[in-house]
Amino acid sequence: QVQLVESGGGLVQPGGSLRLSCAASGIRFSLYVMGWYRQAPGTQRELVAAISGGSTNYADSVKGRFTVSRDNAKSTVYLQMNSLKPEDTAVYYCNADLKGTKVGYWGQGTQVTVSS
């Protein structure tokens, strides 16, 4: 049974930081491209950041503020979010995509709210 369990969301003031974690089980973690997506009310889910091996990519809106990393030994992917803005408020989802296939999994999401 595949599980992606996110944690680390919460309420933070503008300019603050949060670190999201996503622990995976039931998959060969190192074979998967791991991504963070977010969805705000009334909007489509969008890619925030992804990591495959040593390669990363980011949405323009978070470049220089967010950092994605992974620990294959712990089957965990992280998203360090700094200089948070109110527009970063969304539900953040962890995604695992098996390279070269259509196989993919989603976590249940974790709420991030940036507000004073």
C-alpha cells in the first residue's frame, strides 16, 4: 500500500518560514520524481517544486525563497519555505511520479496559511 504523508503545515506570519515534509512508504522512493504542488481556493493545482536525483525545478513565483530536497534513505522529501507571502497560502500536496510511466501518487495535503 502506497502512502505519502505530509506534515509541517500551519499558520505563519508574512516573512516567516515553514518546512514541509512528505514521508513515502510502499514505493522504491529513489525511482520517483518527487514534487510539491499547491492549490488555493478557486484555482488549479500548480507545481511548486520538483526533484529528481540531483535536479530540481521551481515555479517562478517561489524561486529564491523555496528549496526542495530529498533523503532517499528516509524516503522523505522536504520543502523549505522562506520569506512566505500571503499569496503562498494554499493546500500543499506531495506527489510521486515513477519516471517514464504514468504511475503516480498523491498525499492528502497540508494547509499552509500566511497571514498576520
